[in-house]
Amino acid sequence: MTALFADHTLRVVALGAGLLGAVSGALGSFAMLRRQSLLGDAISHAALPGIAVAFMLTRSKAPVVLMLGAALAGWLATLAVMTIVTRSRIKYDGALGIVLSVFFGLGLVLLTLLQKRPDASQAGLDRYLFGQAAALLVDDVRAMAIIGAGALAVLAVLWKEFKLISVDADFGAAIGLPVRLLDTALTSLLVIAIVIGLQTVGVVLMSAMVVAPAAAARQWTNRLGPMVALAAGFGVVAGVGGAVLSSIVARLPTGPTIVLALSGLVLVSLLIAPARGLAWRALRRGQHRRTVEADAVLLDLYALALQHEEDLEHGHDEAVLRAMRGGQINVRRSLEKLAQAGLARRTGHGRWALSAAGRARALEQIDHAGEHA
């Protein structure tokens, strides 16, 4: 953190990466809900020929010029995908694969041709392939901030409409919303989110900036508003954290480090997010299994107690309970769980009996099972 505040270059890179994470995370949430996550991959790869053509036409490497070329190419790729899907029998994933490979191949060819030119005017264009966040300048970050802020402003203004078409586009059309126009606007914002990050992480890894924050945020909430906020926050944390980490470790590239940081956030979210996390799910399954086992032992104790109606508090050997369950469950753990709940008590060494509350609980379970029989 000291280096972050003291090093001007690191501050610029961290700010640019954080801005990229916020914008791509927020807009990627809508792409994920609309099942268009792979569209971001196609757009990012398709942007490469747009960058090359923009340079060939203008001879300028100004960020705004190259972003404009990338955006136009991304738009053409999106239009190509939609045209292929609507005019042929090729499915959406197949159309994405075709467009991605064709545009990316064209971009590599154009980039190679430019690199063979005798002058040095084209130097640095190759950084858009894998990204070079360390080369970000203040002007680059300023352009990212202006364009990204504009995209987020449009998202805020059309929030309700975008939310509706993302959840139920058919209902939106039924109430008179211009669904196609809104869909075009939302796709345009996604193109913007991808384009502003090409210089930072490159066309190869940019799709991760769209998908990963949204995937991590989705594990923590079922509401769109908190999901978008969390995705933007995760993007900022990964962007700044990746920039700082790459500055600490020698020769560690910033773009891949940011993506790895995002991957770590996704992994943590998959494991420990409440309700959806794998660890919490396993814990709940274990708790449920232990409750079911304790209820089974409770009913076994009740069945044994009925054999001593004159003495319902007669203790029964733990070995008998284990034999009744055939060793399939942990009887000792279940008995201790029942004792903690006040449903059973120890009457002697290795002997157990139900309490009055335990007998009442057993009767409730029997009556409940009879109702559902």
C-alpha cells in the first residue's frame, strides 16, 4: 500500500485497472444474466482487426481512436453473430466460435503486416493482444474514465428497462417496451466495457474481466442490484490488487495477474458464499444428515421404551442401538446430540433413555409420518 501511494506509475496502473474492473464487472452482470457471457469473448477477439484498421486509416495511436476502431469491429462481430443465428441453422455457440476465430485471425494477419513495415510508427500495437497495463498513461486512464463513466451513467438511467429485458424480455415486449432497441443499447455498453480494457489485459484475457466478477457476485446474492455492486467491487479489488502484486514481484505481468486475482475471488465465492457456497452446502448437508440420524436413534429408543411400558425411563444399552442400525450411523454422536437437546439422558455406563420431551418428540414424528403416509 505504501508503494501504491508513493509510486506515480503504480497509481496510474492501479487506477486504470480499478476503473476497468468496476465497469466490466457491472456490465458483465447483465451479460451473465442474459447468458451472453461468451459474447464478450467474441467481441474482445474481434476488436483486434478494428484496432489495426483504425491505425492504418489514421496513423494515430491515440487511445480514443483505437478504442473507436475496436468498438466498431466489436459491433460488426455482434451483428455477424446475430445474422448467422437468425439466417441459418447454426446455433448461438457455433456462431460465436466462427466469428471469434475469423475476426481474430484477420486481426493477427493485419497486425503481422503492420509489424513488417520499415517505420516504427506501429510500435506498441501488439500490446493490445496480451495487454500491457504497465504502459498505461494518464491520458489512457482519463479516456477510460470518461468512456466508462458514460457507460455506467446510461446503465443507471435505463436500469429498470435493462433489468426487465434481462429477466423477462417477452414480458417487456408485451407491455410495449422497445426490447430490440434496449437490447442493442445494452450490447453497446458491453462493447464499451470490453474496448476500454483491451490495452490493460488484452483481447485474449478481456472476457475474464466480464465473466469472472459477475460469476463471483452471483454466488453471494439473488438480487440484481447487490449483484452489480458486488461485481463492480470485485473488479476493483482484483484490478488494484493485481496491479500492486505485479509491482512487487519482478517480471510479473499485470494483466494475467489481475485475471488470476479474479479467479481467486471466484474460487473463494464458490467455496464460502452463503446459501450457494460449496463449503456451506456441505456443512448444511452434514447438519441435515446428523439431524436425520439423531431422529432415527430417537425413534429406536422410543421403540425400546415401549417394551418396558411399566418403566419408560428404563435405560437401553448403546450396543443394542448400534445393532438396530447395523452400524450405518454414528449412534454415539446421535445420542449426544439428543442429550444436548434435552431429548435423551444417560442412565448408566453405556445406557440411555428418552426424557419426557424425547418421548413427546417421538410421538410427534410418528404422527407426522402417519399424516404423509
